[in-house]
Amino acid sequence: MVAITERQELRRKLVEQGFTWEFIDEPNPKTVMYRHAPGVNVEGEVVFPVGSIWPGKTTTDAGYILSKAKIGVFPFPPSEGHDCKWCAANKVEVGDSVQIEEQESVPEESIQCQNCDKTLSALTKAGALSQLRVHMKEHEKVAQL
């Protein structure tokens, strides 16, 4: 459990990186991350260009997202409207320099909500069930209102 002062500090740092204030409070599923800064090897050669996908789907825990934002990896692709320090330094133009790699399709497990027929999917059955539990809590909140 994160203490209130730690949550406030995470919020402040996430807002500095360009995220919304509510990001830390909302339940977020795993997501694909994109490089806004090129990945280089020890010789200084670019091995992961801007716009390439960070390997695998990653958690959207606020602390993890903040640590990746510090190195130029965000849960959305680089674009003209985005003003992170890496996009501003590289003057990224959509369609010209951003070549997003196609990620191999990974078989996903799906489960359907019995209340609203929304389909939730994850890499594993346990992940899909976890998302369903979070989704059901949203139904409970609405029912309490």
C-alpha cells in the first residue's frame, strides 16, 4: 500500500512527465509501451528507433510508468501533439520518422461480463479473471449510487 505522501509525490512526478492527475487512482490494465527516445547500445548505435514497441505488455503501475517515462518510454506512441522532452528534441513528425513495429500477435484469453456483455482479454486466463473482478467493482460502484 502506498502512503498518501508517496501517492502525492508520484502524482506530481507523473504530471511533470505529461500524464493526467487521475492516472494513479484509476485501475489500468497492462498495456503496450512505445519508445520516445531511441535505444542505443554501448557503441552508441541506435538499436531501437523512436516509435518502436517496448517488448511485451507491461503493467501500468504508477511507479513503473514513472521509471519508464524518465528514460523516454510511454504507454502511447510519439506524435506531433505530444511534448515530452524526447519528442521535442527529435522533432518527431507522424508518418515520417516514426516507424512503429508490428508486434507478433500473442494468443489472448477472453472473458465476457455477464452484466454488460463487455469482453475483457488478457494474456492468461488468470489475467482476464483479474480484469473481470476490477470491472465488476465498477458495476458495484454504479449500483451504490
